[in-house]
Amino acid sequence: MTTVVISSYFEDEHIQRIQSVDERLNVLYREDLVPPPRWEADHIGPADWRRTPEQEDEFLKMLAEAEVLYDFPRGHIRDLLSIAPKLRWIQGSMAGAGEVAGKAGLLETGVTVTTASGVYSGPLAEFALMAMLQHAKRLGRLREEKAAKLWRQGISGTLETKTLCVVGLGNIGRAVAVRARPFGMRVVGVKRTVRDTDEAWNYADELYETADLNAALGAADYVVLTLPGTPETRRLLDANALASVKPGAYFVNIGRGAVVDEAALVEALRSGWILGAALDVFEEEPLPKESPLWALENVIISPHSTDVVPETINTLQTDLFCDNLRRYLAGEPLVNELDKKLLY
Amino acid sequence: MTTVVISSYFEDEHIQRIQSVDERLNVLYREDLVPPPRWEADHIGPADWRRTPEQEDEFLKMLAEAEVLYDFPRGHIRDLLSIAPKLRWIQGSMAGAGEVAGKAGLLETGVTVTTASGVYSGPLAEFALMAMLQHAKRLGRLREEKAAKLWRQGISGTLETKTLCVVGLGNIGRAVAVRARPFGMRVVGVKRTVRDTDEAWNYADELYETADLNAALGAADYVVLTLPGTPETRRLLDANALASVKPGAYFVNIGRGAVVDEAALVEALRSGWILGAALDVFEEEPLPKESPLWALENVIISPHSTDVVPETINTLQTDLFCDNLRRYLAGEPLVNELDKKLLY
């Protein structure tokens, strides 16, 4: 038997699907031992939730048996390896698990880490396209003129013929490109390395390596960042890179806040070098009250949750985990395995 | 020689392209005799603009020579046939020319009427997608919470797996479908007649005939109207049809205002039966100050100009006219010919 411990909240329907994958699975799940969801499909739970000492004992007993973990267990990241000594594979519920896997000390072990990369791509891409379209179609002006009951015809904008620079062409970047191209946009992709046979060519008209980021930025009317948070991507969009952006461009970040020098971005937004921005991620989260971003007219702020779409993500999560369970039992390679060097 | 009179404003660059189509063309254009553009790519001009009596004489002399007219001449719709007796073909700058062709008395004549159908489809489809996305991704809530500097995570929405009903599958409807499908939407199309071999099947998962409109509406999370204004489409979306819409749906009109019973729409928006609407067209335009639409929170109002996108439409217009000029001289069928019975 393979013991699978489900260590964050999932609805009954999903637990049952997991149990029915194979008779050789021993699936352990105790709803009372994991944080209750703050909303449908939440896997984190309220900040002030704690297990009672009795619950904690029982939770630790479960973890001690786990060969497979479905999600990083709240409250037991740094001591994960010692309390789950039998662990061979952990499937996270988040798209980017490099950081948490590092904290759990898994990068130097043989424990396989898989992520939920792809599950959130659609909802994140929608946020990017929403932001780009409301900018192009001047929704802000329409709103103001409506408030004044003002019928004023004039010029509108379009995404057609415009250039979109997608920084990062993983699942999220590809989801953005696939949705943007039917609007008649030219897509320029930026990725770590570019080969002639790169699959990413199916998603972009041009590809640049990260070393040539500034050249790619200079051609773009819209910039969408989809990069994970790694030492390599940290502050990749610094003041220098932001100064390379074509003046008048629009900026979207649906990757990680640490990729951008936020103070430099604020400066570029204030000066009008960058005309507007839509941000789902920030250097510090929750975004501090004193952040100047709150007051900038040309900024859309989303509290790192535009990908929380229960109607689709729960099903996609479980599809992915069940598929990986079958692969695991069959000794096949898993989907979405974390690269422990690249951290995504 | 074929005398072509250009009777609304076009920039030099476009006039020159038209002149260079063929040596057998005698192109007449006097910038001072047509209304000046209110903005780039405008063909209507200021409401209070008038020709002087001398200008009027010269304009009439030009029209008297016209075998081909590029655009309906401001101030001379109802008397068009008498002042342009040599007229054989008129190319309008608008996508829907049924109404104006009727006023000009062209429907019972042999004069060919062609429209600019297709030129505005992209910008109109963008407005529809923008509206749908800002609804799904709860932009209104993000804006309110930003104003309060409130970081509140929670559930967002998605277009994925949702059903979009596109009423009218001409150029505009198809442009909407092409952009919506990569978001994972199921597209249900409504058109006058449906055949097995219908090209529209390339754009929709299901097709309904207009007679079955209510069934199509009942399945839709989003409804986008793209219909032209004709006697047949007048108030097609009446109180009865609006009551057939799935409760909680979102509504977009980028066709003609006369297609909707606006009072019934207001009622549906007030009751919450329809959750929100984005309107580029209205029963009466400009939308009267006393319209209740102005005050409805869940409504986006665009003053019938979201398709005014000079950077693309001017070029597309001239591409189309030059192509049609070549066809005309070669005796070939023209593109975008108005069906004088269907009026589109």
C-alpha cells in the first residue's frame, strides 16, 4: 500500500476521486486537522487558525506515515523532513513551489516535488487581457464620462497591430499569448534560453533570451510578466530594465512581486513613462497601506487572488493529482516536477 | 474614365492610394467641401458645420459627375438620386448602411451599395471582451477596495467553461467568437437561417435560428448582440426575450440600439435578472440625460464610438475601397454589397 496524506482542505468530491484512483492507495484525510477554507478552493485557511494539542498529535501521526503528500502542510514546512521521514513525493497546490520547497529543505533530497503549474494559467491570463483591454478601450474615461452623464464621442484604442512582450513563456505566459494573438497582437516572448526547436515558437512571433530582455521590452506596447520568484529573476525588472520599456507602454505582473523593483515602477508610472499597470503580485504582501501604488490612478491592484476561481481550479487540481498518482504507481515520470536548480 | 467622388474627409495618404489604383479613374476630392473630421478617421464632422453657398454649388457640381461615390455625402442623403444622376455605386464608410441607403431611396434602384462591414469588427469585439472580462474578474470590486486601500483576498471569476451567446454571426459576431473561444468559452451562435454547410459552424459550438432565440439565450452566461438595425431585428430583444436570458447573465450590445427594448433592459438590470451590461449603442443617440442607464452601477456606457480606432480603421477602409475599385473596373462582384432585402 502507498500511504497518501492529504494535508490541506479539499471537498469530499475531490477526496473521493483521489481514493478511487487505485486500490493500492491508502488515503488519509482528516478535515478537522487542516485549516478550514476561507473561501471555496482555498488551501491556506485563516491566519489565526491553530490545531489543538490533541489534533496536532494526530496530524503528526498521519504525516509520519506519508509516502505521498498532497500539499505542503500548514505549520510544518521547516520540519517537514523530520516529521514525514517516509516522504518520497509531495504535490503542492500552488503553481510556484520553488521557495516553499527550499524552506522545507527538499532541494537537497531525493523527494520529488510537483507543482500545480498550469492550473492557474487561464485565470491569470484573463486578468492580463482584462487589464490590457480596459486600457486600450479607455474604460477609465468611459467611467468618468458616465458619472458626468457626458456623451462624448472620440477616439478609442485597440490591441490590433500592437506588440505584446510576454516575459516568461511557461504555462502562464503561453496562456496569455494564446488569448492575445486572436486580437491581432504581435507576441514577443522572453525566456531563459531559446533554441531553434523551442516549443515556445508556437506561441510567439519572436523569442528573446533573458539576456536580451531590454531589447524585447523596447519593442512592446504591452508587457506582461509571468516569471516565478527565484534568485535569478529577483528584481530582473529594475530601474534600468524599466527605462528600456517603450515609453507609453502598459505593464502587467501576474508572476511574482520580487521580479520587479517596485519603487522604480512607481517612479515610471508617476512620470508617465509607463502609462498604467495591473498588478496581482507585490514585493510585500499584503501590500502595505503606505505603498504609493494604492493612490496611483493608473494602477489596478489585485490582492494576489485573481487566480482563485473555484469553479475550475479545484477540478484541474484534482485531475492533475490523480493523473500523477497513476503515474507514480506505474513508475512513470510525474507531470509538473519542480526543477530543483531552476526552482520552477 | 470613371469619375469617383470622395464625399467625406480622408487624409491625403488615402486619397493618393485611391488615385493610384488605376489610370482610368478620375478621382474628385475637395477637402474644403466635406465636413472636417472631429478626430482622426472621423467621416461625419461637427454638427454645426455648413458649406457656404459657393461651396455648396461646387459640391453639387462634383456630385453631378459621380459614377462612384466614396461615402454618403453629408447633407445630401434624401436628394442623392436627383443630384447624382450618374451614380452607379456608392461605398459607405459605415458597417451598417441599410438605413441610410433606404433614406437615400437606393433600395429600389440599380445603384450598388457597399458597406465597410468588417472594418470595425475587431475594435467592437474588443469592447465586448473587455466588458466580459472586467465582469468576470470583478474589476469593480477591485477598484472599490483599492480606493479603501483594502487588501481582501477572495474568489474571482473566469470565462472558462462559460457559455457565450453571440446574436448575429456576421463579421462582428465572428470577431467576438474568434477572440472568446481561446478563453475556453462555449460559443452558441444565433443567425437568421442555419444550414448544415453554414460557414458559421467554424465559429460556434452550436447554432440556433433567430426563431429559437429564446432557447439560445437561456443557455448563456454572456450575451453579445451584434445585429444590424433592420425592421426584422427591431426590438428582437423585448421583455419576453430578456426574461428568457439565464438569470445572472451579462449583456453586451455592439450592434444597434433599436434591437433592444431599452426600458425592459433597464428593468432586468435593476432587478438583477441581468447582472450587468456594456452598451455601445442605444435606442436614442446621444443617450438622453434622463435615461436611467446613466445611473445604473452595473452598466458600462460607450457613446457609439468604441470602433473609432484611427490607427487601424482608416487603412482597412481604404484597403477595402481600393479592392472594390479594382473589382468594379474589372466588372467583378464587389465585396460587402448591401443586400437590399435583408438590409445588411
